[in-house]
Amino acid sequence: MTTNNYVYEDPAELAAKLEVMTADEVFAAMKALEHRSETAAEDRDETLGMITLVEEEIERRYPGQMLAPYRTWKEEQLFS
């Protein structure tokens, strides 16, 4: 599974796939969506909607941690 397949799909398809993705895949999807939102002018609303979906999945998996697991993962990626 590649993250890019999730990033550019329909938001409903992304929502369905998030449940079966590993934590690393969810975090990679978030990172790719953040990058897309910063670089692509087209479909910005759709991209932000997908970011919200991924944020909600992270919160579901890590209640009350407010994306801290994602930020930790992202920092670890810089040093690996």
C-alpha cells in the first residue's frame, strides 16, 4: 500500500480505508496531505477535508492526545 493512493482518492474512499491502515500508514497519509495542502492550489477544500478525516482517525486511535503521536512520528522520520 502506498500513501499516495490514499491521498488523491475520493474523501469517502479515504474514510473507509483509514480504519484498516496501520498507524504508520495513517501518519504517512497525514504527512502527504499536509505537503499537498502546502504545494497544490487546486482542490484545497478537498485536501483540507481529507486532513480532517485523518485527524479524526488519529484522535480515535489516540484519544485525548491531540495529534501528539503523529508529531512524534514525524520527528522520528527526520532522524531515521
